[in-house]
Amino acid sequence: MADQTYDAIVIGSGISGGWAAKELTEKGLKVIMLERGRNIEHIKDYVNANKEAWDYPHHGRRTQKMIEEYPVLKRDYPLNEINLDMWVKDSDCPYTEVKRFDWFRGYHVGGRSLLWGRQSYRINDMYFEENAKDGHGVDWPIRYKEIEQWYDYVERFAGISGSKEGLAQLPDGQFLPPMELNCVEKDVAARMKTIYKGKRSMIIGRTAHITAAHPDRTQCQFRDKCWLGCPFGGYFSTQSSTLPAAMKTGNLTVRPWSIVTKILYDKDSKKATGVEVLDAETNKTYVYKSKIIFLNASTLNSAWILMNSATDIWPDGLGSSSGELGHNLMDHHLNVHAGGIVEGYTDKYVFGRRANGFYIPRYRNFFGDKRDYVRGFGYQGSASRSGWNHDVAEYSLGADFKDALTEPGGWSIGMGGFGETLPYHDNKVTLDKTKKDKWGLNILSFDAELKENELKMRKDMLNDAIEMLEAIGAKNVTGGDTNPYLGRGIHEMGTARMGKDPKTSVLNKFNQVWDAKNVFVTDGSFMTSAACQNPSLTYMAFTARAANYAVEELKKGNL
Amino acid sequence: MERRELLKMITLATGGALIGAEFLLSGCKNNARLEGSFSDDDILFLDEVAETILPKTNTPGAKDAQVGKFMTVMVNDCYEAKDQKIFHDGLINLNEASKKKFSSSFMKINAEQRKELLTELDKEAKAYQKTKKESDPNHYFTMMKQLTLFGFFTSKPGATEALRYIAIPGKYEGSVPYKKGDKAWAT
């Protein structure tokens, strides 16, 4: 059993793991980053990044064979021909569903930072205070003034494009120039302002794309091929941003194919001493030792690692003394959409492919509004002019038909809701010790669902979307609510929540495990409530803050 | 993650006209497949069907994009068994329709006759698709037409010559002038 020692171990290489590695190495720590999957080298390994539909045998579409091999991934858009190698093969990494949970995973260096939606929004006290106000979950242990500077810090480095709007419920940030709303969206946004008198706003999405000069990266080229990995480094990923910064220090070692099976815990010092790693290729076991550990394996895998650690002291794992480890699983509930036709604008078109759209920040249960449910939702959407896939009334086939299809069709507008899920204790994951994965490791069992509050909210999400689209003048507006399941938001959160009290939370306000202060958990599992904004920017800010604190404490001899 | 929502919304907004959308979003049944069961003659036949739908004009047509071959790949790999059968039967049915109307097989009738025949089949298929229940089978001509459109406009000649394509736009402008006759963007 090889045994190696570092100052810090970072488990996971996605958005938060990359930030942990960058911050810790830049502060002089020798760090090893452990990634369970393969390496993906920036640019070189983005093998599909310059392909077009015609370069694939099925022009990008899924085959029946893929459907058979990916029983979970097939449930939604991720199963397709163009980036199949970026998703986990379900059969290698099964999980048990007491209730349906769509778990879409990317096991490789960079994790889902290569695949994320890149929408980046801050959370302020209108959200941090809500648990305490309405009594769901526990109170967040921090407030906006403590995290604000860290949002500033990560936004400046990551590069977030956006517009300053001065909205109470969506704080402005350190933005690069915003992308542009298109001609239809601009008019719709203006109409929204008149109709809703500032209570509802439509703004350009705030997105982690660089839209101005940024060190060592090339500006977004508007190819809209982000989820193939961007050879320009146009959007924030571990590979484009945090990893090169960490490597530059000379303090980082990256070890792919490293499945962390447990955190090693010393009950005398009440601290972790290192981790045990199963090499995913050779099945050999290794031990790495360190002074501090950052756990960034993604919300559910971080819970899994903790559940498998220090079980001689706590049968349900490290961090389970509160009874909250694995509980309070949250996501954003999606799959409520509406769309309609926009008449006119036939003399207008767009240039370039904008991997972004508009955003309508939350307005429900704010500003004096009171619904029969708590919390709220935002919308993302866009207006667009259809390409070849439009109806041609006059012709059914032949040269005239072809000519008609080679011209753009009409404009349409559509949007979908992102709803907040409450932190329910009984929405949980546990270990299923009766089944094993490809490596003989026990697997997770999911038992979580949308409840009455979310289902009531979904009615508003649908009705409001239709009502707003009709109000701004869209025609033939239709909408639908499909698949009301958790997981589809790919925003898993909450399985190791932070709080003020070790009896009701897994982590303290600096993301330290109450029962092992040199273990910091800074992926989505720390989230005490979900808010309704895309959460990754918040993970970045909390990770940078926790890393700064960890190094200070280390220097003081407290860890 | 708005882009994936967009895909669905476009489908919604345009009434979900494309069977192809099902490849992207539908669930599946693990039915056995008939593999490699198209002959070279079938491919030539499908090329002519596709060319009738999207002929060569001052830009390439379906045959230039090898749409016949593409259709067979899609049916073999992406269709469920029940749809494969409908498609295969469709080859025969289409030929029978030609014999009935022109007393000659589809490969032997001229371009005008092909256009006339397929226009009728298109009308029949549209009427059928409009009234059928969701669980009823699709019309074979709907399949052929949709595969032709998808195969052609996402092919290199279709996307880059019949439509407009720029690999690296480099910028986004949300409002540029458009005049009738300007081509649509391929992606």
C-alpha cells in the first residue's frame, strides 16, 4: 500500500474541486486532486469540439443501442450522439431508486464543469433568511454580507457576463459585458416593464462566458458547442480556468482514476488523516495523507464518501451525528414550459449562436405577493426565428418546397421554470449495501420526491408562463408540465447542509464537518436551502471562502 | 441550463412537427431490431424518393447528400422495431401506389410523375397523422419525408450550400436586417 503525504487533498475536480485546488495551491499548499474518472486535457481531449452534425453517423441523434445501455441518461437530453463520452455509463455506476431520481453524472477531470449550463446568479438575504422566516429546514449560518466579497472574487476570475439591473432579489456582480437580447426579446422585456411595473423583469442571462479580454483565454466565439468542451476556453470550466491557475503554482498533482472510498479518521485527534483510494483502472488500493481535506465529489458522492467513512465510530458515517447526513436532498424542479408564436419581425434576423437566453428572476412571494405555497421560481427562455424546420403551407415537396425551407420561418418565444425545492428531512439518500457497482462498492439509494409545496408552485409556473407570454403579445401560446421528478435540474444540493448547530447540521458556517474540522465540504451538499437560482456560482464563492479560512486556521495551528 | 430547454421549446412552439424529436426525447422499448436489411436497390429507391422531396436546384439536392443511405442507417439504428416494419412495408406500399397510378414501378416513372405521386402520398399522410391517436402507428411517408428533411439539412451540402453555415461566428448580434431570399442559418 503506497502512502503519500500532501498538505491538502481535494476530492473531485469539478467546479468546486477546481476552485479548492486553485485557492489552496496559490496559498502555497502542496495539493493532490483526486478524480474518479479519466483525464480530459484542455483542448486536446475535446475530441468532438469541431465536429458538425454531418460528422456523426446519426447526425447527433440517439440510437436504440444507446437507449438500451443508458437507462437513466435516456430520460432526457443528455443521451445523444455528440457527447456521449462525457456522461457516466449507467450500467457501471448503478443506483437504487425507491422513488425516481434522474441522476446525470460526468466522471472525468473537470466533472460537470465541462457540461454545466453556465448560468450564474447570486443569492442574497432574501433567500438566506427564508428558512428562518418560514420555518423550513434550518437557518443558514451566514448572510449576504459575509459572502458578497467572495462572489466578487470568483466572478472576477471566472468571468461572468451580465447586465447591472439593480434588482432587489438578484444582486448585481462583477460583470463582463452582457450578451445581447435579440430584437424580439428586447421588445418583450420593454413590454414586461410596462405591464408589471418593475415587479417582474426580463434580463439577459448572466453566464460564465468571457465577453471581453480575459487572461489566458479566448473570448466566447458564439459557436454554441459548449458541452463538447470549448477549445477557446470561452466559458468557465476547471480546464479553462482553475486548473491552469493551480498548475501554474507547481503545487498541484492531479490523479485521475482515483475513487475515494473513505476518509480516514483519527478519533483521538478528532481529525481526518487522509483518504483511501481505489484505483479505478487497476483496482489497487492506495492511501494519501494530508493536513486538510476538501470534499468536492458532487453532492451525492460526497454524501456517499462520508457515509462510508469513520463507521467504527458513527455507524452512518462521518458527519452523521446530527442525523442529517444524506438528508434534505434538493434540486430545482424543471420541466414546466410554455411557448408561443411572435408575429412580425420578418425583416429581422440574428447573427451568431448565443448559448444564453433571457432570465426572469423570482417575483412570487416577494414584494408583498403571497401565494398558497412558499418560495418561488425563475424562468429561462429565449425568442428565436426558426430555421429549416418550419411548416410550409403552399408546397408539400419539390423545388419550391425546398426553396421555402431554406429561408427562415417565423419567430417564437418559449421559457421554462426553475423552481425551488424545500429541504425536507425525508428526501434522502442512504447506502444500499445489497447491490454493488462495477468496482464492488456499495451504492446509493434515492428516496426523494416533489411534495405539495413544489406541486402547487408548478401550477403557478405554468399559468404564469402562459399568462405572461399572452400578455406580451405571443400567439398560440401552449404549455405543459411533464416529468415532475427530482434530478432533472442537475442541481443536486443539501445532503450535508451547513448550519448553526451541530445537532441539526453536518457542516459549520465555514463548510467544516462539525465532527472533523479539517474536512471541508464545499460542493452543492452544503446548501441549506436551494433558492431558485442556478447554484454553481454560490459553490465557487463558498469554496474560495472556505479555502481562505482553512489556510488561515492551518497557519494558526488550529487544524 | 437554458439551451436544452430551448430544444424542447422550439419543438413546442412549432407543434413538434418532427418525428426526429422523438429520437432526442422519448423513452424506448427494447424491441429486437432487423439489422442491415436494406438492399442497394432500396438505397437507390430511397434516394429517388428523397430527391423528389428535395431536388437539386441551384443548390445540391437530397441525392448529393446521400440521403437514401442516411435513411437506412437511421431506420436500422434509431427506429424501434415496429417503426422499422412500417418503413420497410412503406417501400413496397409506395411502389404499389406507383403501379396503381401509373402502371409502372416508382423507379421507372419520370420526375413529374414521381412528384405527382408523392404529393398525393404527402396529402394522405398529413391527413392520417392529423387524425390518428398517439398510439397509432406513423404513416410511412411521414417517416420518409422527415428523415429526408433532417438528413439533408444536417448534411454538409444541405447545411453549407442550401442553408447558411459559419463554423465560428465570433460574435452575436441580436438584430440584423433580413430580406426575403436570404438563407436560414443551418445551426
